[in-house]
Amino acid sequence: MFRSARLKLTAWYLLSIMMISVLFSLGVYQGAVLEIRRGLRAQALRVIQEQKLIPGIDRDAIPPEFDRFHRVPSLRLSSEFDEQLFAEAKRRVAFQLVVFNLGILALAGTAGYFLAGRTLKPIEEMVDEQKRFVADASHELRTPLTAMRTEVEVTLRDKNLDAASAKEALESSLEEIGKLQLLSDKLLMLDRYQNATNGRSFTAISLADAVEEARQSVLPLAREKNIEIQGEIENISLEADKESLTELLIIFLDNAVKYSNENGKVIVRTITEHNKAVIAVQDFGIGIRASELPHIFNRFYRADASRSKTKVQGYGLGLSIAKSIIDMHNGKVDVDSTPNQGTTFTIILPLKH
Ligand code: ADP
């Protein structure tokens, strides 16, 4: 699809360039013809004037238009010889212009093809990304749906179904519905933050308050795993979108707790540095392998350890949402991790916009 689009775009580039080149060449041709005519006439005049000085030449035989040099409207040439010279010069100019246009055609064709490729590249990447996203999302949707379907079919086939088994099947389906809901919530959130431009209202907010709000929201899971969330919080005021910033902190804190072993701890630090707010979320959990680090902000990416070893619930969307929120705030994120020792995410946000 992109190959034919590239060829079409090249054809359009070529057409526009060739139209300009041909028009330009026609102008040059007209100008050159005019100049050649004048040149030949001036030459003929010189010859005639020289002849005037030679005794025996009949001056009345000289055509009147020669006396007025090249300002006369009629540019008729003096002799058959001049006509031949003129035709020859015209042919040469035309030939050179044709060669010039062929050169432009070859050059514009190559450059156009290259430019068309460069123009289409980001679009192609976007379409590929979109396709991957649809495939990944469908895959994630299918897993809980298949589980639910199997559960319901097996339950329906059971001729001696009692109330307890039916309840169990319903509970299992409810769990899958919960997963589907989580997925759709995450997808909606991703869409919301990815499409958020500067339209969001940035107001001065307290970072300490946002951290506390996020801490409260992950506290139930932390309690379940007996994980302590410690804070070393500087009282920083920064311009941000309150709701997004809290969501961002929830994502990092939630991951820190999710990927920590039981009875561990998570530390949140906030400081200001060169007019920037620096937020670090450190855990001492399973860590991320160096080879996986470049991918963790990709949509639907989950590192092997979190998929297999720990069976942590998730869709690999949290960090891509976090990245969109950080981009929205013109910030940066850094990650430092050692497998089985822990991970530190450092988020840097400008204090003012
Ligand atoms: P998920 O829903 O899987 O947590 P995320 O986008 O939040 O999705 O994270 C992507 C992947 O990055 C996770 O699956 C996990 O492998 C890895 N990851 C993120 N945060 C941590 C962390 N604090 N410790 C270890 N691995 C992490």
C-alpha cells in the first residue's frame, strides 16, 4: 500500500517540478530566440554599413528598416544565409533545453522518490503502530472473553448443576469481567492522555498533596503485601494538571508495590533541582532486566518476570499512560533497575510552564 502511495507522491512531485521547468524553458527559449534575432540583425547592419562606405554600392537598395537598428518592430532578417544561421541557433537552444529538462526529470525523479519515502515514513510508522495496537488490544480482550465463555459453557453442560457450582462459575466470570473493565479503563485513560494537548489546565499545586493522594490509593494493596511506603517529601509547588499528576504517581507507586516482594518497602522522594521538580520512586523488588528496559514504556509491553514468575495482574499500559502524562507536562523520566534488587523511576517535571 505504501509503495504505490510513494510512487504516486513521486509522480505528483515530478509533475509539479516538470511543469515549472518546462514553463521556465519556454520562457528561456523565447528570450534566446529574440536575442539571436537581434544579434544576427546587428551583425547584418554592421556589414551593410561597412558596404555603404564602399564606393559603387547602391545605397537606395538597403532596406529602410536597417537604419533603425533593432528597435524596429519587424525583425525580418536580411538574407537566406541569416535565416539558416537563425534556424540552426534555434535548434541548438531547443536541444540544450530538452537535455536540461531530461536532466531535471532524472534528478527530480530520484529526489522525489527519496522525499516521498521520507514524507510517508512517519505515516507508515503510525499506521504500523496503530495495527499493532489493535492486534494487542484484541488479544488482551480475547483472553478474558475466552475464559468466560469456557466457564459458562462448561457450567451449562453440567446436568446436575447445583447452586454452589453456579455461584462459583458466576464468581469466576465476575473476575474476568473485572479484568475487562480494568483493560477498558486503561485504554480510555491512554486515549485521554495521548490526545491531551496544551488544552489541559495547569495550576499551581502542592506535590506533597498529590503524593499523599496517590499513596492513599495504593495503600490497600501495600497493606495486603505488608509493604511500607516511606516518604522524603519536600514541599514543592509546581504547575501541573492535578488529576494527571496524581494518576502518574499512582502508576509508579502501584508498580513499585506490585513488583515488590512481601514485607518490603517503597520510598518516594521529591526535591527541586534547577527549577525542576524531581520525583523518585524506589522499590526493592524483582527489578527489570537491562534488555527489557528500553521497551517498558511501550504499550502492552510486560517484562518476562512480571508475566511468568510473579503472575502480577496488569496489561502493560501503565507506563505508557505515565509517559503520555510526563510528555504532556514537558517532563522526562529515567529508570535504573537491577534484577532482584529493585528499581528506581526518576521523574523530572518543570516547575513552571
Ligand atoms: P503493568 O500493567 O504490566 O504493570 P506497566 O506499563 O505499568 O504495565 O509496566 C510495564 C512492565 O514494566 C511491567 O509489566 C513490568 O514488567 C515492568 N515494571 C514496571 N514497573 C516495575 C517495577 N517497579 N519493578 C519491576 N518491574 C516493573
